[in-house]
Amino acid sequence: IVVTELGAKGDSISDAKPAFDKAMALCKKNNGGTIVVPKGVYTLNGPIHFVSNVNLLIEKDAKIRFSDNPKHYLPMVLTSWEGTMIYNYSPLIYAYGCTDIAITGEGTIDGEGSKVWHSFKAKEGADKLLTREMNHNNVSLKDRKFGPGHFLRPQLIQFFNCKNILVENIKIEDSPFWCLHLLKSQSITIRGLRYKAFNTNNDGIDPEYAKDVL
């Protein structure tokens, strides 16, 4: 499935999110597929949410650049922030409960993290403490809601409760927070990644409650 055939324009201006959403929906209908992102710069006003049996293939000279408007990452999703389970802004690429998924190709994923998201860093202290207090006090998960009015940055890529994952040869740049978060996932191969990520907390790879990671 080629995103340009579904209306995506690699002109760096047009919102390509509807085309990417259509591509994922087609993969879900077809029980899988390869989503091809050809040469160009694709602006996405919101996250990519994976379904099972999908390879997101970002070709050489192709770039996915995410909006830095926090409102585009609502509704909130179940995620983790520095070890505490919460509801927060969606990671920019998010897979929950998926199997047999991949991000491949020699293209780039740009998190546009150096402006709006970077400004959250100075304001995150109270929220960080609050998450830890909630954890220590066994506050119900459904009541751990952050997002609007709070300042916890989303991860660039998060695989949560997933199995059989490959991430290969892509370049990651300008991430809002952690670059690649492997959360409660297993059977994972990561190879050939390149980074240009110099914002605060741009950890390269964070395996958290993960196993069988190469």
C-alpha cells in the first residue's frame, strides 16, 4: 500500500495523516501488509497507530515529520512515563497489543521535538512527582490521567504489549522524549538505527519489562 496512492503528498505542508490512517485501516481489513512511504517529506498532524502484521517501509529520501501540536496527540492512550503506567498524549508512533510488526527502510522519522515539546521539560517536575505518588499510593490506573494541562512529553516510538518486532535501518531525529520505547514487549530485533536526537531525554532504546531483545 503506497501512501501517495491514498492521497498523501510529500510536500512537507499537506497533512498526510488521513492517508496513513487509511493505509492502516486497509492493512487491518487485509490482515496485514506493507505500507510504503516514497521519497518526500510527509507532515502528520497526529500519531500513527499500528495494527498487527504491518511493515511500515520508509524509503530512502523519505521523511515522516510529526506535528508538534499536543492537541494532535489526543485522545490520550495508556502508556508509561519513566516506569509508571499512566494515560497521556499518544506516542508519535504507537503499537498496542500488536504482533508481527516492523519499521524498516532507510528513511527518517522526525519528531519535531525541539520547540513546543522541549518547552515542557522545564514544567514537568510536578507531574513527574505526581505520577510517582500515584504509583506508590496504588491509585487506580483509570484515574492517572495527564495530557492537557500537564507537561509529560510523549515518546517518539512505543511498542506496548507487542510481540515479534523488527526496527531496521531507519534514522530517528528531533525526538520529543525517548526515541524507541519497548514496553512489556518481546521477541524484538533492532539493527542499523541512526540518530540525530539531541533534545533532553532522547534515550536511544529503552527496554522496559521487555524480553528477548536483540
